[in-house]
Amino acid sequence: MTTPAPHEPPYEPQPQPQPRPQPPHEPPLYPFRDYDELALDPRLARLRTECPVSRVRLPYGGDAWLATRYADVTTVLADPRFSRAAACGPQVPRQTEAPPVATTILDLDRPEHGRLRRVAATAFAQWRIERLRPYVRQVAAERIDALLAGPASGDLYATVALPVPLTVLCHVLGVPLADRDRFRAWTYALLMPGPMPADEFRSIAAALEDYLRELIARHRGSATDDLLGVLVRATDDGERMTEQELVSFGVTLLAAGFETTASQLASSVYLLLRHRHLWELLCREPGRVPAVVDELLRFVPLNGGSGLPRVASEDVELGGVTIRAGEAVFASTISANLDDTVFPHADTFDPERRPAARHVTFGYGPHRCLGAWLATMEIQEVVGALVAAAPGLRLADPDGVRWRTGTIVRGPLALPVDWPATSLL
């Protein structure tokens, strides 16, 4: 997998009109939760046009800035003047009652961030992930067979979309598959529900850390080639990663490594089946799967829109306003992915799209998701296997799919599907 170099300059879009001044009223509560299925809150589109860098109010910590345009979002994500480490302060605007603790790779700036990222980057390199493709294909085939072997209907989310990335993550990280129910309860609690009391959040996070310490103890002294084994050896070198950094990194990988991919996969299949001509296009031309998956990643929103804040270390001009030193900024990647100046007719799903710029679903700059290619490859394999095995697959009740609301990760709670028996012949 290739990732942008730390010095990568922000993307320069087409010239745009000057933003209008922010109207003098109380900032709206953020993140915006007024969305339906795969649609975004309409306020994001208005802000991109009228006030691309605007003030918002968070549930805790007060007001912050919100960047909604691609150029400004990529600037916030790549410019070292916007600090992730400083965003862990107790007074920084945030969604949760408990302020974050700067112990994970997501909460670090250079050079500490680069040191930890280099330890794991080789394990997530695109050439190495490609070597996993046959294994992912096998897991996908097994789960799809399990779906189709049942009655003429089933839940694609529970039978395919969730088990595939969960099984693959266990394989990659070196986590016993038998423990999946144990750690999934913790990761689900951290990612899926809405705001929770600070004590409850800390308790769940501590339980997950304790589990990682158990796994590390099992790996220590072994010569496994899985990612956790690589990280343990890096820690035992005494130079590249501390024990606490190892535990925190493992928590991050476990918490974000499969729930997000599962939801993105289920939402993507929903879109393809809901717009039947897209599904039929892939059935006729399966070679289009990689390009269509890339467009799915751009178009299908994974979260409710908040992301992780950055804090300006000095005054910065952004989108026609001045961000003062010490002020927090949220960069809406789901809004940036719908910026018409970068992706023409961005609110239209286009299977023929060949964008000049990369979508920011996996982030941008030095913090771009390490597992981006793994998630992409998993979605490619599952979608490709589904159109080959069940071209007649369809939504059992297109208007009855229930969606998560008020959660960090968006997606269907279940995805009931059925298929004519003749479609499997």
C-alpha cells in the first residue's frame, strides 16, 4: 500500500468563489445527525458552497471550526500546523464526555507518529496485502456459501459482511478466532452506540487493553509472522515501540479493523442492489469491480461526519477565515468526497468515474489509514464473489432496511436478502 509522504502538499482544486461570511448566529450542534440511509445532512452541502470553513458547537468543550471542502479538508489533514496531539487536551471540543488520552498512533504528531507508523507500515504494504488475496477470497466464498446454503433468504450483514473482515483481521493480527465474541463486544460498544458516560467508556477501553496484554504475553517468545508478532519483536528491541504503545496500537487495530469494513461493505452492497442496473452491470462485466469499489468508497459515507479534531499550533488562513492558535478544527471527509470542484457531479454515483484526485475516505496525509488497501481488497473480493455466485441476489425488503443512527459508524443493522433458486444455477 502506498501512503502519502509526510511532506505531501494539500491537493489544489479548481478555482472557487470566495466564501461568504459566517452569519451571526449560534453555531449548530455537530456532528450533524440529520441523515437518511446513505444521504448526508443537507447542511454539509450548503456549507461547502456558502461557508466552507464555519463554526460548530460540540457536545463537550464548546465551539470549533468545521472544514467541508476538499481543499480545506486535505490541508487540515496534511499540514503539520494542525496538531492531533494537542487535540487530546481536556478543554478541546469533542463528542464524548471523557477527553481522549494521547496513547494511540491516531493521537500523535511527528516525529513520534512516524516512528510508530514505520514499525507497522511494512506489514500493511500493498504487495504484502495482495499476498492475502487468496485467503480473503477463500473466506468470502465460504461465507457466501453459508448464506446461499440456507433458506431462500438471509441476513447478508451477519452472514457475510461482518464475518469476512473479522476473520481476516484475526488472521492478519494473530488473534484467536475463538475470541471474536469476547473482543467484539468491546469494540462494538466503543464504535457503535452514541455518547456514553466517561466511567463506562474508560471501563470498556481498559477491558480491551487487558485483553491485548494477554495476547501480547502469548506472542512473546514466539516467532509468528502475524502483525502482533512483528510488533512484539519491535517492542522487545527496546527502541522502536514501548509496551504501552504496543498495547494502544493493538487496541486501535482491533477496534477499527473490522467493524468499519463490515459496515462499508454492507452499505455498498445495499446501494448496488437498490440501484439494480449497477448490480447487473457488475454481473455482466465483473472486471469493473475494482473501479466500482473505488467509487463506492468515495460515495458511501462510513460515519456521521465528525472525525478527529486537530488544533492549530499557530494562526492559519483556511478557506477565507483565520484559525487562531489553540482553536480546534474538524475536517469532514464525507463532505470533501462530495465536492463538485474535485469530483464533478459528486452527488451522483458514477461507475465510469476516473477521478483526478483520490477520495479521502481513508484520510489524507501522514495519518492516512494503514489498513486502506486491506479494506479495499476485502470489499473487492466480497462484491466480486457475490455477483459471480448469486447474480439474482436482491433486497428482501428494499424499503424496510433499518439503519444505525447516532453512531460513529454508519450502516444497516441487518441486510435481509433473498434470491431466486434459478439464479444459483
